Amino acid sequence: MVVISMSLNFKKISSAFKGEAGQSTLEYALVLLILLALVMALAALYRFSSEGRLSELIFQSLSHVVQVKEGLGGIQDILLY
């Protein structure tokens, strides 16, 4: 009789772990990891912009930076854009 009751308890325990029992815990863990990644990305962006490197990168990547070369060169560049 002891063997039968132990096997019945094992079936109850194993059936408790089937299904969606740990799904909410996993979802909370994933949401917290995503939130942590977002906070770290925003902190890196803030640090990058506070040092002035973000504005330098933006100005370097502009296709039409106004540079007065020979008087009307910059104005001509703006008008032809």
C-alpha cells in the first residue's frame, strides 16, 4: 500500500508542473529583462549625447551641410537641394 500511495503522489506532483503553471513567472522574467535592456540603452544614449558625440555624428552624417566655400556655394547647395 505504501508503494501505491507514493506513485499516486508522484502523479499529482508531475501533473502540477504540466501546462501553464510557470508561464507567468517566465513572462515576468522576460519583461524585466526587456525593461532592463531599455533602461541600459537609454542610459547609453544619454551618456553619448551628453558628451556631445551624438551631435557630431549627426552633423557628419548630414548630406547637405552648409559650408561657405566660394561665397554663394552654400546658398546654391541649399537652393538645389
